[in-house]
Amino acid sequence: MIHSYLSTILMLSLSTACFLSSIRSAQAQDKKLTSEELIARHLDSIGTAEARSKASTRVASGETKFLARLGGSANVDGQAMMVSSGVKLRFGIKLPLNDYPGEDIAFDGAKAAAGLLPQGRRSQLSAFFSSQNLPLIEGLIGGTLSTAWPLLRMDKTQPKLDYRGLKKVDGRQFHEVGYRPRKGSGELKVSLFFDPETFRHVRTKYSYEIGAAIGTRENSNMNTESYYTLTEDFDDFLAVDGLTLPHKYKMQFSAEGRGASALLDWTVTIKKIDHNSKIDDLVFVIK
């Protein structure tokens, strides 16, 4: 009798504790953080201020898989490397394809550039960066894999941040922050997403659209809008030299509208990260 009574009390206590814990969790999630609080916790998730300041340059290299889900049929493996020094960045992908040997994008501290394919053509990703260079100029591309990450130097970049609360993405909740450069706004919309438990940066989404042009009977498809989206996802965070950095990096580009539709993936698995190597400034210039 007493044993049964104690068991009942224990079960009620556990249920109450779980219920209160869920309420506290919900209240904590409902609490709207300020952008400043979120960024401070995000920076702590990377490493201490001392560890962050010591990494003046970074070379991240690894393997990549390119998959054309729409607008092609490629499914190949290749190599990738991201080199950064302060605000400067160079990111290259090499693939074993004659008509599409890869990608090459860079920011030398003053000018953003995207490489050309054979015969002087641009890939769809290169055309995106040629049209929308804000991700390169602001240092957004590559997230915390790059020393150019703008949230590491808020005193200089001074972006306009808009904290939008918790948003569900692919079935998971993330803190969403709208990002705009200090000067100008442009047509490119940028959203940053952070894990609510670790405050690690796990996704960036860039999107813009081109309005419908005036069509004719002969070319009625000119009436359609065009939509472009580039998403970066970051995962597999590991410690390197006192910093917690992503070792899986995925870009997905999608286009739909008046031109040919496309859905392309580049998934990079980082195998090695080196800090504070001496890097010639010419590395960041695409010739």
C-alpha cells in the first residue's frame, strides 16, 4: 500500500517536473531576443574572443559533390577550397567536366569577381554572383568558414539586422535574422538562421526576383517573373584551434521563370582547416 502510494507520488512529481520544464522551454523560446543578444551568443559559439582574434587567415579544403537536380544531369565528385584573409575571400570548386569544370569566386577587399567557363560563358552560379555581389562584398559567403564573416567585425560592417523570432525550416526551429548592408538595400533579400540551442549559424538564404517584362503575342513568356534563390547550409561542427567551425557546407541554387529552370547542389566536406598561413594578396584576384 505504502509502496504503491510512493510510486504514485513519484510519477506525479516527474510528470509535474516535465510539464514545468516544457513550459520554461516554451517561455524561453517565446522570449524575443534582441539582435545584439543573439549575435553575442553566436560569437561565443565560435570560440572565445581571444581565439577568434588569433585566426587572421584560414584555408579550408576538402571534397565536393555536384548534383544537377534540374537543368542538367550531372552527379560528380570534385575538390573544393576556401581561402580567406581578413575580409578577402577566394572560393573554388574543381570538377571533372569539360563544359563545367567548376566555380571560382573572389573578393580582393575592393572588388568582387566570378570566373568564366570555357568559351567565356558564365555558369548560373557565376551569373548570380556577377549580378548580386553583396554576399561577396559583405563577407557572407562561406559563413563562419571564412574570416570575412561580417558578424565577426560588427564595429566595421555595421549591418542592419532584423530579428524575426523563431521560424520553422524543414521541420526544425531556428532564429531568423534579416540582414541588410549598412548602406543601400538593393533587391537581394538575405536571411541568417541560427540554432536555438547552440546559436551556431546554420543557414543563409539569398533571394531576389525580376519582375515580368512587357510581352507580345510572339513572345508571351516574357510576361513571367523570374525567381532566384541561393541557400547555404552548415553542419558537422568540429573544434579547430579553439574555434568551432562547420565541416559540411552545402550550396543550393534554384532558378525559375522566364529563363531555363535549375536546381543545383554543391556539397562540400571539409577535410582540413589551417590557420595563419601566409597568403599572397594575388590569390584573391581572378585573372
